Amino acid sequence: MTSSVPWQQRLSTGTEDIQDEVVRWYQQTRHGKAYVPSMIWGTLQTEAYATAILRRVVDFLEVPDDVPAGVAKRMERQQVLYDGEHHYDVVLGEQALYTNIGGPTVMRGQMERLLRDIDLPSLTLGILPSTVEMPVVPMPGFNMYDNGRAHYELVSTGVDITDPTELALHDKALAALSEAACFGDPAKDLINRALVFWRNG
């Protein structure tokens, strides 16, 4: 089954309510997975990066401006990385390290955050190099929650997929992307290279 609700409807009261909903998704998910090709996964975003992202959401969709409250909820959601009860397998596209969100200072802080958290026991973080041969057709990013739901964030709407056959294809795609990604020291090398870029920027 596939369902969708337009962002302007979901965000009709601002960003805090939907961020609170996402907090609950993460708290209830023991094993999450994500592929994020061109920005930093929300659960690893710094406060400054998240502020820049939600500011763009509010301005673009022209919804009520409660960015500080939405950011506070996004920071609350990140506690799942430290409570010892959850695990997340995440593949970022190398482009995510270079997509300019908030300017060089914000991006430097974000790269430092990735380097600080990459070895967390709750996290398996891979970076898909931009020059690696893609093992699947290029696709938008998605999150998976305990293999029961895949979630996409599109321009105008959020889409949820719950059909088991479709979810199995998402698992297959994520496994292929993970196989092509760098982990451990090679992933750190890519993040450090981006950090040097932003320091010089």
C-alpha cells in the first residue's frame, strides 16, 4: 500500500507537530535504514544545519514559522543514537557532504559532527563515492522503519510505502548501495576531504 499527504496539509500548523511525529517513529523503530544521496540524514544534522533546512521548508511551502520549535524536536529525535536501544544503517551519497546548506561554517560543523558520531555503536554509516559505478538505477532517498514502512520526502508530499513486496525491493536496493559504499576509515577519509574543502571555502 502507498499513501501520501501533501506537505502543506501536514505542516498546516508549522514544523513542530510533524517533527514530534517523526520522533515517535524513531523511538518505536529498533532497526532503521536510510539512503540519503544529497543531504545529511536528519538524525545526524547539527542544530545549525537543521535550522537552515527547516527555514527553507517554511519559506518554500509558506507554512507557519516555528523553526526553533521544529529544530528542537529534530534534536530530541537524535537521542535514539545514544540510548543503546536502536540501530541505524545509513548510506549517504558523497554529494551530501558538499551540498551547501547554510554556508561554509555550518558545513564545517556538520562534517565535524559526522566524524564525531561515525563510530557510534548505534550507527553503521557509509558514504557512496560520487565516482563509484552505481549498482542500481539512481533514485531519491528514503527511510525504512523496522522493515514495515518506507518513507520518501518529495517536493510537495511525503509518501509512505507498506506493501511487503515493495519493501523487499527497497531492502534489495539498500543492500546494493551499501555494497558499493565506503565504511570505516575510507568513509572518514571522504568526510575529512569534505571538511578540508569547507575549511578552505
